[in-house]
Amino acid sequence: MEFDGTFTIEDVSAEEVWLSLSDPYMIKRSLPGCQFLTQVEEPDEVDFEALREEDADEDPTLLPDADPDVVKARGFETGQHYAALVEISVGSVSPSFRTAVTIDEWDFPAGSASGEGEASGSSFEMNSRMSITEHDDGVDIEWGAEADVFGRIAKMGQRVINPVANRVVNRFFGNMEEQLTAVAEEDSDGLRDRIRGMF
């Protein structure tokens, strides 16, 4: 299955969008159903239950309250591995996918990642990409993903899966837009100029 689209966020810079999309904690907050998103050394040897317990601590501060240099330092880098637990409602089931993600390439203003996940009776493999283009009114985020889905969810077919995928993507970018609007409104101490000079 293939998914793609463009999401436009007005009155922001490419650097602000990139910094936010590079922050694992911002991704966790914005992605519907994401229980945790944690960097790991070996994606094939993840103890998801232990990570769930460790993640009970409060997340660090996000933009606009966080120091942009701190956010950049914890951001995605090429070659990193992450583990995530994501619960998604598909039709009559709500599986929690234990997901391993590799950041294949991450270099402003474009990135790509690959991953695989499994839940009871279902699994998926995915490759995703995105690029950011700034224009007079804001920023376009072009995104795309190719996914192979197996098991119970695959049997539901694309007519069930596609609307769910579109809903998740739209909520994700909507949540991201809300956070970026807060950055634009909270431009204390030249926050936005600092971010623009980072990449």
C-alpha cells in the first residue's frame, strides 16, 4: 500500500518545522496512540514492557518552552534506532504495535525512515519519507510511505485501512501545527530567529 500527501502549515519557517519533526518527544505527543518513542541500540532486542515502565516519567519540555539547542541535541540523526508502542483502532480491533524504526537519512530539509511492527495477529513493514519546502505563506511538508500489512488487519482491506491511515496522518500534522503555532505566538527572546539560524 502507498500513502502520500502534502500538509501546509502557515506562518512558520522550514527550520521551525524541521526542528519539531526531529524531536522524538514532539513526535510522541503528536502521533495518535503513541505510548512511547525511545532510542535503542539494537532494534531486534527490544524489551517493550520494560520501556513502557521506564517511559512513565514525565517527558521533557517541548517548544516553545524548551531551549532550541536542547531540542536539536536530542533530535533524530541518520542511523539511529527507535522503539515505539503505538495503539491504533482499525475497524473493530485496537492493536498495540510494538514497532522498531531506523532513521535511514536525516538531513535538513528531508528525511527517511524504515520500520516494522507487530501486534497480536497483525504486522507491518514500512518505508517513509518527507521533505520540507518553505514558501511565502509558510511551509509544505511532502510525505509518503509504502507499507506492507499482514495478518488480521490486512484481511480488512484497503477500504478500511486507508481512512484510518489518513485520519492518523491528519491528526498527527494537526497536533504538530498546534504546537508550531504556539512557537510562533511565543517569540520571546528571539526564539524564532534562534531556530532559523540552526540549520
